Amino acid sequence: MKRLLLSGLLLLTVQGANATSIFAGQAKAAAVCSQCHGIRTPSADAPFPQLAGRDADYLQSALKQYRDKTRKSDIMNAIAGSLSDDDIANVVAYYARLKP
């Protein structure tokens, strides 16, 4: 019984470590994305698209394409190149849940 309980606790801990975090996404977005894209509204006179409320699949795909340089943008290739899969999942979860 103790072994089963310990196994279940360990499994939950491992899953929790890999879980998407909206809070981590918010912190990453504030540090990296918001300078050009804003949080809920675009930056003043910025020509960059608003990310709040965008489709999660689209955002994830775009960020991975920028990271892998299959989608070209000098700025975005550099920024996305520093993001891990977890970073991307967190940022996507944060922006996708916002209302535009």
C-alpha cells in the first residue's frame, strides 16, 4: 500500500513539473514579448500583431517555426531561438487565454 501511494505521489510530482504554467508564461511574455506585441493591446505605434486571444495552435506553431528558422524574421528567430518547449507552451497558454 505504501509503495502504491509513493508511486502515485511521484507520478503527480513529475507531471506537475512538466505542466503548463500560465504564470510562467505571463512572466516570460512580460520580459520578452510585450515590448513589441503588448500584453492586451499592441504597443503604441507598433507594427507587430497583437497576441492576446490568438489561437493556441497557431501561436505554438509560429513560435516553433521561428525557433527552427523555417519561418524567417531576424528578430523573432533570435527571440524564439532562446525558448524551450516549456517556455513556448507557457507563453502560448498565457496569450491564448487573454481577451483581445
